[in-house]
Amino acid sequence: MRDRRAVIGIVFALGFPALPISALYDEFANVSHLIGYELIWWAAVAFVLDYVRAVERQPLATIGFRWPSARDLAIGIAAGVAILVALGALSAVVPPDHTALAQLVATPLWWQIASVIRAAVGEEVLFRGYALERLATVTRRPRLAALVSWAVFTVEHVGYWGWGHLVIAGLGGALLTGLYLWRRNLWVAILAHAIVDGAALLAA
């Protein structure tokens, strides 16, 4: 029964980001769409957290939500900077498609900040925290779980950012996955993710 519940959760965690929400509900149409799009994503995150507690009857620590130490926070910051440098070097060789980034930069500053926070929290909860941990539980193969969650994370970025972003998302996802496997603390990955996305917006 526990594995069945985990499989349902995995399907949602990996499947929700693949839904064509952006195409069906263009968040760049107007401010109400911007807010609506954010609310849809936060509702998905809330659903996963509630699913862990109410349906699986598991603590959130089972998906990596552990109180971070000062060392964890320092590692998160350092990792975010290191990943940013690596992605910057890669983008110089494989330039990404800046169309989607240009749309994001054109939005109000408050929405850019909200987008960075939502992407960091939402994607880490769904891909690294829930999907990776539950896949590892179901398959009993942590490396396979990490590979699957990383692959889906990478491919699902293509739908919004285009094929030119595939390599960037692949490297970023691999480094964030490695960071999570090392620390097993979701806050560390969230912090690093936020630094990368936030710096990318500032540099655009």
C-alpha cells in the first residue's frame, strides 16, 4: 500500500511540471494571469506536502525538509555560486534561447522575485525532494532514482525554455541533484537553486 501511494505521488510530482500550463494559461498575458500561474504552482507544492503528511502519513523529513545548520546554509550559498559559474561557462559555449528569459525580465520586479522563489521551492520539492526520495524507496536504487528525476527535470525544461536550454538545464539539474544527494537537505538545494535563478535574472 505504501509503495502504491508513493507511485501515485511520483506520477504527480514528475507529471505536473510537464502539463502545458504556460501555453494554456499564458502567465505573461496580464497581471492576473501572472498571479494565477503562481497560485497554480504553489497549489501543486502544497498538494505534495499535504500528500506526504495526510496520505502517506510520513514526516516532511522523508523528502528532505530538515532544519539546516549554519554549515548547510554556507554550502548552499557556495554551491549556488559554483553552479552559476559552471552554467555561465557552459552558456558561453552553448548559448541558450533567450526568448523566454526576455519575457520574464519584462515582468514586474515583484513577479521576478516570486518566480525565482517558486521555481526554487517548487522544482526542488517535486523533483529532488519527493520524486527522488520516493523513487529510491520504490526501486531501492537511489542512483536510478536520481537519474530518472534528473532526466525528467531536464527534458521538462525544454517545453518552456526551448531546446537551446536543454544542456543548461541538464548540467544545472545534475549539479543540484548531486548537491541534494550529498546533503540530503532540501533547504540546501532550494537556496542554491534560488541563487542561480536570481543571478541569471539580474544578469539578463
